[in-house]
Amino acid sequence: MLQKRDRKGSAENPITKLFPATVTEQRFLELLDDLCNVRSGLSYTDDRHSRYTLADFNLCEGEDVLPINIKNAGTRFEQAKQLVKLEPDDCIPIPAYKANAAVETMPNLLYNVSVDFHLVNVLNKLLSQILKSDETIVWDILGTYKGGSHVKSAEDEFVFGTVHKHWDAFKQVVNNNPFHVISARKSVYILQNKPYRTPGIGLKAWGTGASAEVNVHVSISEDTIPWAVVSDRIKLNGIIDIISAVNRKLMKEIYVPEI
């Protein structure tokens, strides 16, 4: 039985989160197509409809596979300077539990993050202009109600179908912001070596605006690499070059307490 949502803001309503995510994925899909057209033998699989994988796409070359997760960072962490010692515009959140899970099951996973703090408002305005009457009815129902065994599937299908149907309109209003790349393995490395980047672990953060999902906060300028650079390396040397970079090892002394 459907129940009305108590709150409809983007933080509580999945339908408003899905549009920025799907639009961002579609932008990246075009970059993947361009890359595969340039390098012979390179292909990808689209795993966005699978609920059993951490990757949205898998870039494939021979036996080598490079899993990729696409993210849109749509909310500025205003307290980043205070809590994680990063400027708000230089701060990207990576869910800690997902990064840890990826290192165990999908160790080559890359996060490709587009930062666009205005995307939600842009899309809400566009949707009010392009949706047909029947689409508007579905949009209103999904935005107003929650629950029901097939609501999640309905949300996914509606968003995916709408973005594909009206992609030309979306492309005209969406910023072509760059993608910033960091591996799940490097995210976990930052979590282990800079615990202050993870409120709730490195410092007491509950009640300060960082009490939701536990995130590792990474620096765009210091911790990530542009997708354009990654793409160029793949064009020249294949995805094995990126897999090797993700799994680079250095010798160092670490504490391994007996007690």
C-alpha cells in the first residue's frame, strides 16, 4: 500500500536523486563511446540495471576489466573546512562502506565523479517544461508516495526512460563539467591514513551536519586525476595501465601491534 512521503526534499526523495545520477551517467556513456571508437579492441558493458554490482560500467579489453562507478556530487559540504580540513569546493564524498566492499570484491573499481551543485535545480526546471501530461502524472505520484513492492523499479524505469527520451533537451541545459577519478582502493587508503577525512571516525561529528552516511572526503586537487588524463592513458597503453596504477605498491613500515 502506498503511503505519502513525510518530506519530499532531494535528501529524502529517491526520485529527485535519480535524475542527476542518470543524466551524469549518460554524459559519461558518451565519453565511453568516444574512447571505444578510438582504441580498437576496447568495449564496455552497461551494468546499471543490475542490483548486485558496485559498478555502473565495465570497460573491457581482452581479459582485462576496469569497473567504473559514476557519481554526481550535487551538494556542497559547507562544513568541510571545519570537519575534514578541505575547502567546500575541493571536497568529494565517497561512501566508506562501498569503497571497503569494492576493495574486497572489485579491487580495480574507479569512481568517476562530476561536481555540479546546480544540477538538481536545473533538472527540476527542465522537467516542468518537457514532461507530457501522462509523464507529469507519474512524476507527481512517484514524488508524493512511497512504499509498495514495485515502487523502486517504477522509479528506475521512469527516470531512465525519461532521460533517454528527452536526452537532446537535457544536453542543452546540463553543464559539461569534468569527471574526477579516484579508485576505491585509494579512497580506503585515505580513510586509513587520514581518519579526520571521515567524520564519525576521525572526530566526533554527530549533530554537526555530517551525521548521515559515513563518507571518506577526498580532495579534488590532491587526490583525484581528471578522466581526460585516464582516457588518454587508456588510448595509448590500454586499461592494464590504469589497473596497474590502481594496484601500485610501495614499501613502508607500519604499526602492527602485538597487543
